[in-house]
Amino acid sequence: MRHRLLSKLRMPDGTINPWVIALTVTLATFMEVLDTSIANVSLPHIAGNLSVGEDESTWVLTSYLVSNAIILPLSGWFSGLLGRKRFYMLCVALFTASSFLCGLAPSLGVLVLFRILQGAGGGGLQPSEQAILNDTFPLEKRGMAFAVYGIAVVVAPTIGPWLGGWITDNFSWRWVFYINVPVGILSLLLTSILVSDPPYMKKANFKAGFRIDYIGIGLISLGLGSMQIILDKGQREDWFASNFITGFFALMLVGVIAGIVWEWREKEPVVDLKMLKDRNFAVATLAMFFLGFVLYASTVLIPQLLQQLMGYTAQLAGLALSPGGAVIMCMMPIVGVLVSKLDTKFLIIFGCVVSSLALFVMAGWDLGLDFRHAVEARMLQGFGLAFLFIPINVAAFAFVPKEKTNMGTGIINLARNVGASVGIAFVTTMLDRRIQFHTARLTERANELSAAYHNALQGLQFRLVSAGSTAAHAYTQAQAMVYGNIERQAAMLAFLDDFKILGIVFFAVIPVLMLLKRPRMRGGNVPVH
């Protein structure tokens, strides 16, 4: 059976069709990225079912993100130690098994434990897939290969909240985890049959003289784990007003600073920071950080705005994002073709400009926003985002030696995930701060000396009395309605401030992108340094 399947999938030269490999390794990655956002809308159901507070239930998200962030930069080292195929399959197996156990969890503590294991398994999937695609496809076809991967990474967080809401409403929060199981099993079977390590990696095993850098692993785990906890819990704990956050900030500084110094001087580091000496890789890593920053921040803001101020359900708010994901899916293959014909630098700049303009369109929204305009703005943003992910990845690895691909994919994926966490923490904090600011400013104008305030109050009071309310009660109701309107206006202005800032961020990164070099081809697929 296996030989018959392989014979159908082989190319005329005897090798496995690279597109089959690309689809195979994308399966598990799609589910892993989906898991970063799908559980968000299920938290109230999880809290209620497991009899815990909503604040406690957020550890379901934090635990996953912490373990995921720790494994990401270490994945290249593990691939070299175990062999990439073996490490990838181990990650898929761990992710699948822990997903099933998450669905069975009888208490919050058990669920958090299995989420840690799930995050550890998921953390190695994206870097391993990118490394497999880099080795499977020549440089001139790599853009199309990353289009398949990009669809998974960019579209999954977009549909995650909607899918999570639909599953939770129609079945149970436990099915948010169970759906990973069949996909994981299928991915394991196909990977075992179709994927193999390249020749230069077959020497990588326990007997190859690896020295385990325990200090490096410990410092990186301390620094990244503490940072992720700070970013995820900071707003809830009021940042540095909390001893909890201050303590983890100190641990983060120790871990990050000592880890950078140690890894830079180590002969066999678990994270090769010297890769950042390559200008293209360094600039692309920075660009990927800001892509994660803006993509995930806007993906959080838009549904929140639609639900809080427009009264949308979670599913309807998710549907407003879905057409933007469809645009990305349609544009990714086109961008994959363009990457081999145009300078990646200009494609990335074009994507930044379009995405920034879309965010400035969102910054012009008001409380009269309808569904169509919300969808159109997100579609415009999706069009711009499609021009970012593939060119950034192609530019990053154009001059990276193949033997360092595994290490590089871990670093660049970490940059995107850290960017996402920083972006979400930043916009949620700014949102609260700006709501307070605008509420104070608008309330200043709603005073006894304001003719507009009196006119609005009298008009509302007259309508309430006409509807049957007493004069005294109508006055109190009218005041409450005016203040409620002030709160909505203040919240809307705060959302608009966030959209403006995100638009400015994309424009600000454009000058740095000018430093990217375009790889020149020799013999069709070899970059000339």
C-alpha cells in the first residue's frame, strides 16, 4: 500500500512531488497556529465548566504561549540533535496527544499542564516546516512554497475566533481541542511516508558529538518564559504597579541579557545569534516582528470593536474578518509568482503601504459603521498582508547556508510570535488608557455650563416622559443615557487611536526595508553572495 502511494506521488526523476510535501507539513502547522487564537472565545465556557474565575482561566492561554515561545528558538538545535524529520514527527505526536488530553481535562490545573505540553509540541512545527520547504524547493520556486505555508500562518489566526465560537456554541469547548486529533494523526502518517531529511542532516544524531548547552537552554527559557507571562498578564495586573509583573520583569532581564551574552560566546549555541550578522536575515527578522505586531493586534481589535460597540456576536464578528482571510488565500499564490520576478524589497514595501492605508481607513470609522465597510477595510488590509509574509521569508533565507536553515527558521518564527504578543499587549493597554483619556475629555464638556449638554438632556427627558416615565425618573435616565453615549464615543475614539498607531508602525519600518539585498540567481537556483 505504501509503495503504491509513493509511486503515484513520485516525479519522473524518482523524487516525491514537492507540493505534496508542502501540503503535508502545512496540515499540522495550520492546526497549531489556529490553536493560538481558537481557545480565546471559549474561556468563559472553560471557566464555568471547571468552576474557576475568568482571570484564572486565562492561564489556559498563557501556559500555551510560554512553552511555545521557549521551544521556538530551540527548535533548530533540536532538529540538529534528533534529525529534522524525527523532531517534527515528535512535535506532531506531542501536539496531537496533548490536544486530546486537554479535551479530557477534569480541572484547570490539569488543563494548564496539558496546554504546556501542547505548546511545546506546537512550538517546533512552524520552524521545522519552513526548514523543510527551504530544502525541498529551489530558490526561484520558494515563493510559491511559502504561499502554502503563509496561508496557514496568516489565515488561521483570522478564522480562529470565529471557529472557536461556533464550536463552543454548537458542541462544547472540549471539541476546540479534539478537532486537532484527526488532523495530527493524518499529518503523522503522511510525514512518515513522504518526508525525509536532506543528506547534510543525516549526520545529525546523538553520536555526532553534540554537547548540550544546559546553561543556554536555561537562560533562554527563563528570559522568554518570563517575557511571555509579562506580555500576557501585564494589562490585567496593571503592569509595574504589580509585584508579580515586577518580579517577572527582573527574571526576564536576567534571562535575556545573560542568554544573549552566553550564546554569543558559546561555540555550539542552542540559538545562533550570529546569524543576525547577515543583513538580509536581520532586516527580515525585524520585518517579521512588525508583521506579527500589526497582524495579531488588528485581529484582536476589530472583533472587539464590533462586539463591544456594534453589538455583534462572536461568530458575526469573526465573519467580518473571514473575507480578509479569503483575499490573503487568493493573493498568496500570485505573490509567490511575483517573488521570483520582482525584488522582494519592493513587494514588502508595497504590502506595508497598502496595509497601512487600510489601517488609516479603519481609523476613519465611527459608530455608524456597517458590516460592509468593516469587511471592505479588512479585505484591503488582507491584500496588503499577502505581499508581506512570502517576500520576507524569501529575503530572509536567500543568503543563509542550508545547514543553518533550521536555526534561522526558529529565530524568525520567534520574532513573529514575540511581535504578536507585544502587539496585543500594546494595543490592549493603549485602548484602556485612551478610553480613560477620551472619557475625561468628553465628560469635561458635559457640564452645567454646556448648552449642548442641556439640550441633549432636555430632549431625552421629554421623550422619556412622553413614553410614560415620571419627570424625576426621566431626568436620571437621561443623564445615564448621555453618559453611556459618552462612554461609547470615548471607546470608539480609543479604537481609532490604536488603528492610527498601527498604520504609523508599518510606515515607520519602510526605511529599514531599503537595506534588503536582492539575491542574484546563477544557474537558476543558486544565490550569488
